[in-house]
Amino acid sequence: MELAYIPSPSRGVIHLGPIPLRGYAFCIIIGVFVAVWLGNRRWVARGGRAGTVADIAVWAVPFGLIGGRLYHVITDYELYFSEGRDWVDAFKIWEGGLGIWGAIALGAVGAWIGCRRRGIPLPAYADAVAPGIALAQALGRWGNWFNQELYGRRTDVPWALEITSSTDGRVPGLYHPTFLYESLWCIGVALLVIWADRRFKMGHGRAFALYVAAYCAGRFWVEYMRVDDAHHILGLRLNNWTALLVFLLAVIYIVVSAKKRPGREAVVEPGAADDDSGAASADKKAESDAATTEDEKTSEADDEAKPVSEAEPESDAADDEAKSESEAAKAPRDEAESARKG
């Protein structure tokens, strides 16, 4: 009797009335939102405008989904075009089957189109979204858990994954949860890229290349553990060879780029600095207007208080007037007194 294991969901879809809510699609959607959110924060920190990452993602995400599906269908064509199979299933992306290699490749094409339309360098954009992509992959792998797919060899470890489905050649039992291994690895990759980018001020696409290299390193050993059907070349699965090749290309890019273009891009989005300057000027103007208004209020208060303070001089004028009248009345009396004595 097994004391501990990770249970698989009994089904990967929940129907909300006539609307099916599929766990696989839900994980992909959450991953996209996380990637855009984190990418936007990093882009703004690099000097870009808020919202630019989302605008470009409108191009990158659909291209990435199409690329991921194309890679899966091409490399596992027998699942859709062999005898007894229905080729229409190739379009049922909600049932699972996205190749990360195709998603990144064609997603980069979509991002390039979006960046070109806005005059933004693609490497700078790629650096900003790299950790977010890794987190999106970490979340997306849980879609494989809902579909009971992409598991490893049989095992009796406490964290083993229980497979209960027997469709498509599955054999119920306990297996290594390779989806979980890759999910945790992707979280580590995201943290690594964030740390390295802060520590070494990586630019010109090197943060993205670090993400690619780190992911490929983990994908190699995770892929080696999987037992689902795959094409083999010289004893290794096709995805193992792909991970090895892409890893080498990413490392070469980091080395060459660091020598040719050290440091970061001074400007990642044209006009963003001017917007910031304009906003700063507007803030200063608002502060100046507020100070002027305050001075005017103070001056008005002083003017209102001034008559009260001048009350004393008016009193002195009244005393002087009364004194003059008294002296005028005294003059006839003095004349009369002089006449009497004379």
C-alpha cells in the first residue's frame, strides 16, 4: 500500500453550463498574464512605457501558440496523420500538445513584428520578458497534470504521480512527476535570470539567452526521464538533441554579445524618456502653481489684517484734530483776557 503520492485529477475539464473550463487552457492563460505582468514591471524599470509589453504580447502570444502547436504536430505527426487517426485533432490545442521550442521560435517572430512597429529593439524586450516566460512555463506545466501526460518512469518515491487513465496507451500506476520537476526548474530559472540581471546589468538579449540556456539544461535531464513515445536519434530523444543544440547556441550568444556590446541599452523605447521629462515638468509646474496660490492666499490674509493694525494711527489723527479744535476755542478767550487787562 502506497502511503503517499500525487493524485491526478479525475478529469481535466469542468463544465460551467454549456461552457467547458479546461485545466490545460486555464494554466496557459494564467501563465500568459503572469508573464505580461512581470515583463511590464521590468520594462518600466528599464525605462520603457507601461503597457508596451502587453501591446507586443498581442502579437507574440498568438504566434507562440501557433508555433508551439506546429512543433508538436510535426514532431509527433503519427498521432494525427497515421492510420486510424483523425487529422482534425491536430487543431484541438486544448487537449494538450505544445512544443516550447516552436512556441519560443515563432513567438519571437510575433514579438519582432510588434517591436518593429513601435521602434523597439527586440533584444531589450526579450530581456524584460525572459523571467516571465519561465514562470509562464512553470504554470503551464500544470496543464499536463490535468491531462495526465508527460510523466516519467515508474517509481515508489513519496511524491510519485498517480496515473489513472488508460487512454492513448497509458498504463495506470505511479510515475515520476516530470511535469512537477520541470515546473520547479522553471521557477528556479526565473529567479536566476532576475538575480543575474540585477547583479551583472545584462543587456542586448543576454538575460533572455541565460533563460534559454538554463531552461535547456533542466529540460535535458527531465526529458531523459520521460517514457512517453518520442523519436530517437542515436539513442537520445529528439527533444534532448534540441535542448543540447539550443543550449550551446545560447551560451555562444552570451559570450559573443558580451564582447561586442557590453553593458545595457541606453534607450529601450524611443520617446519614453521625453514622456517622463514631460511628466516631471508638469509636476514641477503644479508645485509652482500651488506655491503661488499659497503666497496669494497669504498676501490676501495680510491685506485683510492690515486695517486692524492701522487702527492706532487713525486714533492718533483723531486726537490731533481734537487738540486743534481745543486750541482754536482757547484763542478768543486769551484775546478777551488781554483786552480786559489792558
